[in-house]
Amino acid sequence: MNFTKTTEYGLRIMSYMSLDNSKLYTANDLFNNLQIPFRYLRKQLNFLSKQGLLVSIQGKQGGYQIAKPLHEITLLNIVEATDEVIPENKCFFGFHDCPLTEKCSMHDKWGDVRDATLEILRTTTLFDLNKEKCSINLSLK
Amino acid sequence: MNFTKTTEYGLRIMSYMSLDNSKLYTANDLFNNLQIPFRYLRKQLNFLSKQGLLVSIQGKQGGYQIAKPLHEITLLNIVEATDEVIPENKCFFGFHDCPLTEKCSMHDKWGDVRDATLEILRTTTLFDLNKEKCSINLSLK
DNA sequence: ATTTAATGATACCTTTAGGGGTTATTTAAA
DNA sequence: TTTAAATAACCCCTAAAGGTATCATTAAAT
Ligand code: SF4
Ligand code: SF4
């Protein structure tokens, strides 16, 4: 009932980098701010680049940058890129195809929760996070 | 973003057995209806008994039975018994203690989703499932 | 050209969830 | 009292997620 660590890391990274999407962020910079194990962070930055969410620039003065306009990247994009589990069509009881002859009450009840959750992920972009002052981009302690 | 298999199995088991909470269900019966690997099912029935959600009766004609009145067992009880992850206090970005000086927008936004989700789990009992005709208890194909 | 500061690639290690196998124990029924 | 049908206990196997280590590559700065 929560995201994988990999997804959480992805959300942190993208959220943090969306503060200034013209800036190049080094892995070291991100490491100092996002509480992600360094090696794993490196791996994931690499991965996010391949996924097209980041652009990486090698060499001295290199780093990473968000690849697209902020309003074009939704939270769901990040979740899906880091954890293919969401689109998986499983019901409350974990069935892929329902073994029942008629739908149970949890079907709609839980379906509503799921829909509401996905709706937030689908409609919230990195631009929105900043607009609404998601201060993971504002001020670290 | 979904329950563990173990939790899903737990929900299936308890939901199915709540149809008739006076009946003894054998592992074999549950196996034939709930699409759970037999050995793993056995292990989990054992576990649920130790957790106090089921009562087990050994020997010939033995089996398992729901341990308490249906209205005293919430879905959250089952989730918590099978997967200690929910109460874990992690935010949208996976932080246990927030590194920010002021709360970000996802804090409340996601907090609301989480609260709504937990509220359903906390307030829905096995009795409610049956009352509302959750037909995992009604008719298998 | 050489150095240095950055990322890329690859392979390995560790932990945990999920699943399986075997033998012991219990108890109703024959 | 023996047998059969059930659960209990214990140990091991596998795959995937999370994390680590090492070396190669790039490119700006000197
Ligand atoms: S009706 Fe119930 S058991 Fe069937 S798919 Fe929906 S939630 Fe799952
Ligand atoms: S304010 Fe944002 S970063 Fe801090 S705990 Fe809440 S959701 Fe997490």
C-alpha cells in the first residue's frame, strides 16, 4: 500500500529538479539533498535518462536536467517509469480476472479509491507542484 | 501501489470464510476456491490463527473458523495482520521525517487520499462485506 | 596533451516476499 | 486400536528489489 522505494526516489528526484528546470544537477548535488544512497541514485538517474524523463550531459560540468517542459510531466509518468505495477489490473482481492458471477461490493468501493488516486497522479504535473509551492523545491532544512 | 500478495490472500480468505462464520473450512476447501498456492495457503492459515483472526481445529474433521464476531474484524485488521506496512509513517516522497522547513503541497493532497483509503479499511468489517453482498461470498463461477 | 570532474556500463551482493517439501502431531471414525 | 484426514513445525529454494563496487567514457579546464 505504498510506492516502491525506487518510485519514491524518482518522485524526489524529479520534484527537486523541477525547481529550476534550466539548471544542470549533478548526482552529488542530488545526493546531498534527497537522502538516496549514492550508488543507487546514480543508477536511477541513468535509468530516468533512458526513460526520457531526464537528459544527461557527460564530462566535466556535466549533470542532469529535466527533459521536457514541466507541465508535460505528470506524477503518473514518473510512477509508471519507475514501477510498472500501477496499470496492472488487479482488484481489491488481487484477482486479475474475477472468479465471481456478479460483482462484489468492494469492486466499486475500492475502484473509486483507486480512480481518485490515479486521477491525482494523472493530473498533477511537475509544474503544478511548483505552482502550489511543493517546497521539496523550496527550502531544505 | 497495491497490497502484497500475502495481504490479498488474507483478504480473500477472511472474506470467503465470512460467508458462514460457524462453518469449519479446510485448507483444501479454500484452495479449491481462492486461487492461492496450496502450501502457501497452509502457511498463511497457520499464521492467521496465531494472529488471532482464525481458530484452528486439528485432527479429522478439523479446519479453520473465523475467531471473532464478523463486525469486530475490519479490513484494516486483516491488512495489518498480514503486512505491517500501512501504519508506517511515510509521506508521498517516502520520507519518514520531512526534510523541509515547510510542508509541500503533496503533503495534504496525498494525505487526503491516504486518509480516505484508510477510512474505508478501518470502517469496513467482514459483516459489512456480507451485508453489502460482497459476492466473493456468494457465488463462484 | 593532460588532468579532472562528471556520467555510462556492468557485474555482483543482500534482503525479503513468495513458494515448496517433509515429517510430526492431532483426533474423529472405522 | 488402528487408520485416515486434518493441521503444525521446520527448513529450504527462487526471483525480484534494493544496494554496492569497479572500471570505462566523456568533455571542460588547465
Ligand atoms: S467483483 Fe470483487 S472479487 Fe470480483 S474483481 Fe471485483 S473486487 Fe475482485
Ligand atoms: S511536506 Fe512534502 S516532503 Fe515533507 S513530509 Fe509532507 S509530503 Fe513529505
